[in-house]
Amino acid sequence: SALGKQSPLSEATVRALIGAFQDQDKGVRSAAVSALGKQSPLSEATVRALIGAFQDQDKDVRSAAARALEKQSTLSEAAVHALIGACQDQDEGIRDAAASVLGRQSRLSEAAVQALIGAFQDQDEGVRVAVASVLEKQSTLSEAAEQALISAFQDQDEGVRNAAASVLGEQSTLSETAVQALISAYQHENKDVRVAAAWALGSLLSEAAVQVLISACQDQEQNVRSAAACALGKQRTLCEVAVQALIGACQDQDEDVRVAAASALGEQSPLSEAAVQALIGACQDQDKYVRSEAVRALGKQSTLSGVTVQALIGACQDQDKYVRSEAVRALGKQSPLSKAAVQALIGACQDQDMYIRSEAARALGEQSTLSGAAVQALIGACQHENKNVRYVAVNVLGEQSPLSEAAVQALIGACQDQDGGVRSMAAGALSMYVDLIYSKLPGLSSSQIEALYTEVLFKYSCEHIAPLYVQDDQLHFYTEKGLSLVDVKEPELEKIFQAFEAVQITKGLKPIPFRVFELS
């Protein structure tokens, strides 16, 4: 056990551990196998020793050998054959581990695939599921493997059936025999077999497969109808008949089928007017998941009609927060937005859910220009109790150009925010308006001036030659635009300089005498 913690191991240590494989104590043998399994890569001698350990009388040793080989990216033919043999081990844990190790190989020999196919007959469903998962990782399937997976549709365990369907459903191409077998499987009396077949058929582009799925949308079992709708959603371009089948499924009595149908329609672009109307209708569905999926589907379309936008505006008031969130997100993708849509987003900035408020502020920020009401909504959001909402609102406001007087004041206030991220975002926006900031200093409070100097002006003065002085009751300062002047009375001057000096002292600097000279 102690030796296994060393990495890498010397040749002598490796030989000692291999020798321990022959120890009469099973605990010693198991520990030695585990210790070697922690090393990577393994020498050929070590791999041979681990292969030999598959013959050990103790199951823990055999299991440790399988786990040790699992860490190797490539296996020799001998190791593969040893694992194939382990697929027949009397212990289900070892069979499962052996199948899992084989599944890590990107390409298996025909013999290995045949061994895995044989393991589909294992009495333990965990092994059968593992075998299906292994075959899924193979880039191409042999006809025998396809047939084994199709046969697995008859398995009594749902996990095995689903795994087999998933494997076939991930294949880009299947033999004609396999396709016909899947089509035939849809006629099976067992609904679970029909579900598996429908799911697998979804990845096929053949007209026959699509026709089966269209028929499956009318199946007497809701699980089959749902699987068929999901499967049709895998296709990015469907014929009109298939789209009509999905439109009909939006009215299905089962909510899972309606959800699947709405989702499938959302994958099509552009949508027919009939499909859009079906989704708009689904936005009023009694089931919140159907409404959410319908709104999401509409939001995936690149352009929306006025009627669709109105449906999304209505969804912004939905009682379910997920529906409202999807509606806000969908509206935010459109530009430009109607006045009514902008008003809906402004209203969403006051939503009780903080994520919706953030999403609404972000959506408003996607618009090239904002109305005064929208800006006011964002300004209000800058004061929200949740820092994420404040951050998004400040970010969106800062991207507007030019900034309104109210927006500037909101950003100045944000420089005093308790959250560093919000302060940094506000400072970044205001750094583009240094001349404006200086002009506003006289009308600000001492705390606001300190915050501005800390977050914006101090950094600016360090990076630029920015002399600041007083002459004839005027504050003189330089920015990229050149010299600027601001009329300042004595009380305001004292307030500004005291605030600046307080910041300099805080930063460990000797206060700079800003009153370079004054002329009366």
C-alpha cells in the first residue's frame, strides 16, 4: 500500500509488486495490483502481470486488475482478450468493470465487439447497460452489433432498452437492415419497445423513418407520442406533413407530448405561419412547462411578427418565473423592439425574481437606443438590493452614448456601491467622461467626491499628465480634450481638495498642494 503512493516507481519496486501477485495472502495480492494500477503508463511486463491477475481465485484481485487496466489509453491485443474473458467472470462487478475498460478504447477488434455482444445476454442489467455504453463509443458498428442493440429493445430492463436506443440514435448511418428492424420495432406490442425505436429513428434522415415518427405522434401511448415528437425535433428540416404532425401534437391531451412538440417546432427555422400560431397558442397552455417551451421555441426564431411579439409581451406577465424569464430573453434577442416590447422589459426590471430583473436589464442593453423610460428603469435597477442586478444595470447604462444627466448621476452613485464589481463597472464607464466628472465635482457631496477620486480620477491622474490647480475661483484641469475650466466658490474648493487629500492619505501618499497659485 505504501509503495503504491510513490510515483513513479523504480524497476525494482515494480518487480517486487509483480512478485507480490503470487503471495498466498489475497489482501497482499490485491494491494499489489492496486499499487501498480496507479502508475501510468504501464510497462509491458506490468500489463502481462495484470492480465495474469484475471485468473486469480479472489474476485477482489480480479476486480483490481480490471480497474488498473482502465487507466490505460491504449491496450495490447492480449489485454483486450483478457478483458473479453473477464466479461464472462462469475462476479457481476468484474464483468461490469471489464466492459467499462473495453469501452474506453476508441476502436475495438471484431473479437472484442463479439465478446461485448455476447455480454448482452448477461443476467445483470448493469453489465448490459455498460455494454451498450461501450458500443456507443465506437465510431462505426458492425451489422452484428446493430442487431444486438436492436435485440436489446426487447430487454426487460428499461435502462438497457434506453441505452441501446441511445447508441443507435447516435449513429450517423445505419445499415438498411437496421433501419428496417427499427421500423418493425415500432410495431411491437410493448410500448417501451416502440419508445426506444422512435427515439433511435430520430437520427435517421430517411423518408421511411420520418413517416414512422409521424405515425408515432398518433400512438395510443403518450410515452411513444412524446418520444416521436422529440425524435422529430432532431431533424433541422422537416417536411410539411411532419410539421403538421407536431402542430397537432401541441394540442395533445398529455403535457409531456405538448412540451416535446413545442420543443421540436423550435428547432425548425423558419417556421410556417401555422406552426407559429400553434406555439402562440401554447403560450397560453395550462401547463407551465408547455408555456415555457413554447416561449423558448418562439425566441429561437431570427425574426418575429408583431403578433408573436405581443404573445411574448404577455408571457412577461406569466405567473411562472421560468416562463417570464424565457419571454424576457426572447424579446431581448430582437432589435429594434416596439415601444410596447420595451415597456414590457422595463416592467420586468421590477420583477420579483432577481434573475429576470438582470435578464431584463441585459435585454434593454441589446437595443441600439433606449427611451427615457428605459433609462429610468435601469437607473432604478442601479439601486437594487441584489448586486447582480445592480451590476447588469450599471453595465448597460455605461454602454449608452451619450449619457444622460440622470445616467451620469446614477453611475457616480454606483462608485460608492458596496460591491467591488459594481464600483469597477461604474468607474470604467465614467472614465470615458473625465471632463464631465470634473465639472460636476462642485455639486457633489464629500463622500461622492472621494468615491470618484478613488475609483476614477486617482487612477487617471497616475496614468496621464493631469495638472489640477485653482486660479481666479476657477478649477483648471487637463484631459485629452485639452484645458477645461469650472467656476468654483471657496467652500466647494475646500470640500474638493479635502476629499482629494483624504484619498491620497488613505493610499499612503503625501497630499499634493493643488493650490499652485491664485490671482486676485
